[in-house]
Amino acid sequence: MRTRTLLTLVGTVAALSLPAVAPASAADTAVLTTGSAGGAAVAVGDTLTAPLAGGTHATLYSSATGTSGVSCASSTFSATVTDNPAAPGTATESVSGQTFDSSSCTSNVLGVTGVSSITVDNLPYTTTVASDGTLTVTPASGSTIQTTVKLKTLLGSITCVYQAPSLIGTADNADNSINFTNQQFTKVSGSSLCFSSGYFTAKYAPVTDNGATVYVN
């Protein structure tokens, strides 16, 4: 009887000392979730979208501290999730679209009377989102991030082409936003009315997945 009692006690202690076993997928939190931080994982293949944050503009200014250039009140982006591992980690997306509504765009560059169009070229781009909120946009191998701006001038239409090797932004769970601040582009073609460098700033929010807000973990 004593031996059986001792064995029972040893077994109980051993059981209590083992960690609770749960499926790994149930315990893991993905880098990208919906509804809340630590919520349901965003599925690979889902498309994330966002407009400009209310009351903000996307701008391409001629300097990091100036206000001369192009400003748009309406812009959207869309990206497809290609990898969403457990946090901490880095999720990957393919940016398939970024649009600017030219009717909402204005320019205060001397000699420019309006904005005909702004086109993001060489899509798709690859975007990585790290658990610390760092967001990096890179082009395909052998390509470059490129934006073509067509402006109306007193002498007719001109085309300005700007390029950048990559863009760095941040994701913020406070308002489910992604932010780009003074990301530098260099003019590769265009008339003298095209400023030699363009500094891109924009805040997109909220980022959603089929209407559900997206969080970074």
C-alpha cells in the first residue's frame, strides 16, 4: 500500500511539474492580426488596403523641410500578404497597387498650373513589416521604385520621373496606420520645372483586411 501511494505521489508531482501542452498554432500570435493586437492571424493571400488618413495629404516636395511641390488629398494602396509568421518576426507583402486621384492633387511649383496624373511604376514591390513596426518597401531585383508625375504648365504638359532604391516607413497600432516621412526620390528625367529631388510623405490609415483593422505584433 505504501509503495502504491508513493508511486502515485511521484506521478502527481511529475505531472504538475510539466508545462501544459497546447498546439503550437494556438499559442502563437502572428505578426499581422485583425481586430486587436494578438487577435486572429491575417491569412496569406489576403489583400490589405488603406486610404490616406483623414485630413492628411500625400506630398512630394522639393526638399525635406520645404512645402514646394505636389500635394494630393486622395490616395490608396493595396498589398497582398505573402507570409505571416509567428511574432516576433517579419511579415511579407506584395504591393500591387498605389493610386493617386489627380483631381485631388495640386502643385505650387512656379510655372505649373495643375497635376495631370501620378503613377507608381514597376509594381509589384515587396514590403516587409517587422514586429517593431519597421516597414521596408523594395522593388523587384534589377528594378527600382519609380513614380511618374505629369504636370500641366503654361507651356504645355511635362513628365517628371523619380526613382528611389527603397522606402522606409513605420506601422502604428494606435491608429492602424503606416507612415512614410520625407522618403527621398531622385529625378531621372524631366524638364527644368521638375524639381531635382522629391521627398515623399504620406500617412495611410486605417489598414484593413476585408474591413477588419490590422495590427502588428
